Amino acid sequence: MEGTKVNGVEHADDVNGNHEFLHKDVRPDLAMNKIKTAGSISISPDLFEKLYLSPPNQVKGDLRKTFGNPTPIGLLGFILSLGLLSCDLMGWRGAGGSGAASIPAYIFFGGMLMTLGGLLEFFLGNTFPCIVFVAFGAFYLSFGSTLLPQFNAYAAYAPSDASSPAAGLQTQGFNASFGFFTLSMMILCVVFLICSLRTNIAFVIIFISLTMTFGFVTGAYWALANDYVGNAGFASRMLVGGGACAFAATAVGWYLFLTILLASVDFPVTLPVGDLSTTIRGASDRQNSAA
């Protein structure tokens, strides 16, 4: 059965060359085939990966055609929270206090918004961005809660008598313990970095910067945990370095956020993100080629 175009619309032809439209006498199998074809949407791997930060995967259902793209939601929470944290770490315009002024942003933008975005990615079958958003959402909820006095995270190490000789040792205990938390985040970012090699260059740069950020912050906390002269200055420089890396990740994140929004509204200008989903072939692609 061949097809011809009438008024710019392609129609199926029967064996006699007559056009078959969706009228009451059309065969049911042909009608269903035409409806399915009209309802299908095919996008390139580059565009798919740009919209969802994940290589195309096989999922059941048509949720991507029914609901909006949740990726910008999680990405927005990420860049807003990380941008504030980077400025606090670098001490721009006198910012500091471990970011206490940004506690609401860490909890609502970083925690709740990223967790929401991750859950919506889960329902669409996008495993990698789901894990990334939920993991960083939990990080910002944990970090913001640590800064809240109600959680007694830092106060538990502070003695009632601040002039006590043990006061410094106890606060050093907090720095040593919190350093293990940031070290765990650094290891997690290394895992994300390896997986991002199948996504795009922008995502790779973000995770390289984040790995360095948590590495610097871990070094700063552990330097403060040791009672040596000059450690405070060294730790301060480490925090500035971590803030600079976080700021670089934020800048790339804003670029990625703009790229996704432009693609979502079919903007005539497209921004490249350095698609790696087709450059680095997946295991299933290699198996199909071998077969």
C-alpha cells in the first residue's frame, strides 16, 4: 500500500490507487494505523537528552506526551541554592555565617523543589536525573537543618562554659564529623560524574566542579578540626576555592536551564550542550551492533 499527498496531507492508497480517508467505510485496521501514526512524536536523541538530561530509554506509556518536563524544576532548585552557597563560601560583599541567611532557600528551593523534580522524573522513567535531584534535595534539607538551632547539630558540641579549655576541642569534633558528610557528597559526585559521561558536556562540567567543591569544603572542615596554628587561614582559603568551584557549576547550571527552557518552547535559537549520549555508545547499542 503506497501513500500520496492531497493538499499537503499524506493519505494511504489502496491497491487500485484510490485514496482512503478516515470515513465510515474505511477499513478498521487502516484507520487505527493512521491514528497511531498521527499520535506518535519522534524527537532526536540530542533533543531528548537536552530536555531530560538523560539518554533515550525504553519506558511504557505516554506520560512524556501527557505531562510537562519536570527537569527544569529540579535544575532551578539546584542552581538557586548552589549560587547562594557559593557566594557565602567566597564571602562576597561580607557574606558568611555558613549560609545561615539562606536557610529558607536551602530548604524550600534546594530541598523541596529538587525532591519534587526528582519524584516527577521518577514517574517519567528518567532514573539518572531522578537520583541526582533527590540526592541533592536531601543534601540541602540536611544542610539547612544543620544550620537550624532546633536540630541542635552544632550546639551539641558547644559546652555551656565557652571559656572552658574543652570548648575548642568540642567544636573541633563538629568540624571533623561534618567533614565526613561533605566527603560522602564528594564520592557521590564522582559517581554522578562517571554516569554523566553518557549525557552531555555541560553536566560533566557541573559534576567536576561539584566534586572539587566538596573536596575543598571537606579539607576546610578537617583543617579546622586540627588545633594547629595557621589552620584557620588555610581553611578559609579552602572554602573560597570550594565557593569558586560551586560558582562555576552554578554558571553552567544557568546555561543548561536556559537551554532546556528554550527547547521546551520551540525557540528558533538552540544552544548546544555537547551531547554525549551518541558519542559514547551504550552497552545495549554495542550488543545490537554485535548481533
